[in-house]
Amino acid sequence: MSADTDTSQRVAKETTPPSGGTTPKRVGGRSGDRGVSSVAHVILGIWAALVIIPLLWTLLSSFKTSSEIFSSPFSLPAQWSFDNYVSAWTSEGIGRYFVNTIVVVGTALVLVMLLGSMCAYVLARFSFPGNRLIYYLMLIGLTFPIFLAIVPLFFVLKGFGILNTLPGLIITYVAFALPFTVFFLYPFFRVLPQEISEAAEIDGAGEWRKFFQVMLPMARPGIASVAIFNFLGLWNQFLLPVALNTKRDNYVLSQGMAAFASRAGYNTDYGRLFAAVVITIVPVLVVYIIFQRQLQGSVSQSAGK
């Protein structure tokens, strides 16, 4: 008993905090965290300035004439007028290219999100012969360079009679965005609780209703993320339209901007050009802001769970 008492007293002395009742603090812990946080904020501030300043300069230049841009590139416009936007939209054909891009990218995005989510759900939740083979073939599609498929795609679309058409471009966009969509959404559907699926079946929900009303809303963080990535990739696509869509009336914005800049040559109206650039950028920013809010809310809810 005495040995046990001595041992307990010695342990109590060793674990008793110093006089004053204060626990020893980790030296340099908070100061180190503050230093890292300060450096991170400085880097983020520099990065934000590198992104925002050129955008603001482009926006201001879109209200100027070419002479104003060269004489005072960093000053405010002498007169705030939308003439450059009107001219770029009508005279330069940016309006037609904008509508073509909205039709092509919007339709392709809806199709690829619908087909990609359904394919990812089936591959993640159902076991059948060839399941893993199909998944690995999708992964191989991610590694296939676009430029290697240009010539085969040209003859395939020509054989079906949809070369130089918007439907042909939509189908091509869907085909190239589908592997990434399946790859991105597969783990989201994979980790969804099986109990919820079984509860939906007990309530009488069929496979279609269970997918669209139960499982798909639960994968909303992945849907929002991959929608942003797909929209940006499709909106900025240049190689596929140039090779497979050479009819001028069916140009998308990337082709129209390239044609506008090359056609102007040395007599470029930079005010119109910057206005066309702003018209091209604004939809991307709007879509990103909308989906970013949905993404932040979904991620915070998932983290809380």
C-alpha cells in the first residue's frame, strides 16, 4: 500500500501545474499561425489584384475610342457611351455568335449533366457484368487528346450530314465532356447512404423517382462543381469549333472573336474589341457566381453532416 501511495503522490506532483494555476502555453504557436495567415492574405491579395485590375482596365477601355486608349490608357472615359457595345453586337456579328454559343453550350451542358449523372449513378450503385470495364473506358476517354480525334470526327459528322451545324457541335461537346462528368460524379454517388435508397424503395419509389427525387439532390455539391467546370470548358472551347464548324453563320464566340481580331488587322477598333471581350466574359462570371453560392451552401451542409 505504501509503494502505491508514493507512486500516486509522485505522479500527482509531476502533473500538477505550476503555482498560479496557469497551464504552460505553447511558445510561438499563435504568432506562427498569425504569420502564416498574414503571408497567405498577402499572396491572395496580390493574386486578386492580378486578376481584377486587367478586368477593370478592359471594362474601362470598352467605353473609350481607340485614340483615347492609346493617349490615356489608365484614365476614365471622356464620355460613357455604349456605342462600342452596340457596334460590336450588330456590326461585328457578336450578337449572332453569342446566341449560337448560348444554344450550343446550354444544350450540351444540360445533356452532359443529365447523361453523366445517370451513367455515374448506375456505375456507382449497381453491379453488373462489364461495370468496371465501362468505368475504365470512361477514364481512358479523359486521357485522349482532342486534336487526335479531329480528323475522325470530321468524317463521322460529315457522314451523318451534321458537319458545320450546331447539332453536330453539340453532340461533339457532349461526347468530350461526358468522361470527366462521370469520373467526377462517380465518388459522390458511391458514398451516398444505402439506407436512404432502401427507405425510398420501401415508400414505393421506383428507380427513376428514386434517382431524380432522392439520390440526385443528395449529390448536389458534385453537380454544382462539375457544372461549373463543364460550362467553363465548353464556353472557352476553340479547337473543336474551328475544325468542325466553318460555316460563318454558325460561329460561336471563340471563333467570332478570333475572326474579329484577324479581320481588323492594323485598323483594329480596340474599343469595339474590348466591348466584345466584356460581352464574352460577363456570362461566365454570372454563371460562376450563381453556382458558387449553391456550391458553398451544399458543401457547408455536407460538412455539418
